[in-house]
Amino acid sequence: MTQTYTHSPKPFGGPISFILKDNRLTVDSGRKVHEVQLGAVTTVRMTFEPGRLAQKSFRTKVIMKDGKSFTFNSLNWKSLVEAQELTREYRAFVSALCQAIARANPQARFVAGKPLGLWLPTSALAVASLLAMAFMIWQALRMGATGVALLGALFAVVGVWQIEPMIRLNKPRPFRPSEPPAELLPKA
């Protein structure tokens, strides 16, 4: 069975096509065509990538034994300001790819979230920033600067709204190839 996925990963540049057939994946960037033997895949990593205010981007990175890798995400850029979410297509392709990799290489690792060495400092920095903002709001209220406190509260709310999903969804954890994490796939 052949499964395909095509998207434009950047606002500029051409589309990249992925054609999954049996234990091979063909990656066609328009300039080059690469054949990937799925038995050579060591790791599949799924992450949440914060995007613009209204759009979320989910990314899958595939790493081979020789250290080479490729990524694809759930957004298809049509122009500098317009991106389309490829919900069904991305979900179907990620599911088929993970299962094909698991069949071709049972030792492959399937990991959700960012690497622990990146996730921990990011989480610590986010918590420290929110604590600093809370301290600033408290100091502003103590000094009678209600406007500054309200502005700080607004920034804190926006910060939590933007940072919380990035921290929560990118917590490192393994997953089964037959069940990619639903929270790291666009909502159907």
C-alpha cells in the first residue's frame, strides 16, 4: 500500500513530497529525491511547535543510523501570511509511517516531546519567568501602581496561554508506534 504526504514547510520554497511504500520512503524536495530504507531508522520524535496565535504546528522528525534526519510538519504554507493545517493528511501519514518503521526495524525508538536536556531548562525558565512576573505584579500592587500590575497580569496570562501547551505537550515520553500520541496530532 502506498501512502503519500505533501506540504510546503516554509512560506517560501517549494513543496516536499513523501511517498511511503512497503519498507521504503521516497522524499522528493523538487531539487533532490532521497530513498530512505525504513530499517535504517533509529528514532521517530513527535513534537508540538508553537505557531502563530491561531495555528499550532506539529512536527515529526525521523533520524537514521547514519545520523541523517528529516522532518515534516502539519502546516502547508501557501504564502507569507497564509498556512493551511493538514489535519487528516498529517494524522494518516504519521500513523502509517510509524507502523511501517516498526515493521522494518523493531528496535526503533518512538519518542514524544523534546529531549529531556532541552525540555527541563525550558520548563525551568518558563516557571522562573512566571514567578518573576508574579513578583513584579505584587510589587506594583504594593506601590499602588495598579496600571502596571494590570499590564503585568495581562502579560502573565498571555505567557501562560502560549507557554503552557509547549511545556505540557513536549514533555519527553515514549509511545507505541501503533498509537501515536493524540495530543501531538492535529485535532480531527
